[in-house]
Amino acid sequence: MELLHLIGRIVFAGYFLYNAVRHLVTVPGMLAGYAGMKGVPAPKAAVYVSGLLLLLGGLSILLGFEPRWGVLLLLLFLLPVSFTMHAFWKESGEARMNDAINFGKNIAMAGALLVFLAIPEPWPYSVG
């Protein structure tokens, strides 16, 4: 079971770390343009701050280092992003469908993060 826990952490954290790289390195300008279109103030700064939340939270979950802080950081990313960037109730057509899918995904991941809080620390194969 400990190995499955580690594999699950790698997969789960990998999603956040991949998106951290996209926010911070690969496409921050494109993401800032999209955020601006959705009405986010200071969109470029928001993309970089959200990228840091993804990076630090993802590393925390991956390494099992201070995982409660990692959960908090990722929730601080997921919840505001879900309600601002994926407000499907404000959209129509294909945009509504895409935002509904992303909103649901984000809320499901927020639920998974809450489950992490029930796992006793230190986690198996964790740093620190």
C-alpha cells in the first residue's frame, strides 16, 4: 500500500507540476491573455502567482514535505480559478461545455486534496 501511495502522489503531483511549468515557462503570455479575457486583474502577475502555487503545492505533495501546506496552496489555486476561469454558468455553447468540464475536474481535485488531509503524517517515502 505504501508504494501505491507513492505512485498516486507522483501521478497527482505530476499534473500540478506540469501546469506549473506551463504557467511559469512555456505559455505564460498566452495564459495571461486568456486570464485578461476572463476579467482577471493584473493577469500576467496572476499567472505567475498561480504558477508558484502550483509549483510549491505540487512539490509538497510529490515529496510528502509539509503536505498540509501543499494541500492549502493547491486549494488556493483551484478554488478561485474554478469560479473565475471556468464559470460555465456565464457561458453558452462549446465554451459552456469546456468550462463545465474544467470546473468539475478542478472541484474533484479539490476533493482529492481534502482526502490527503486524512492521511497520517509522515507519509510513506516522504522527505522530512
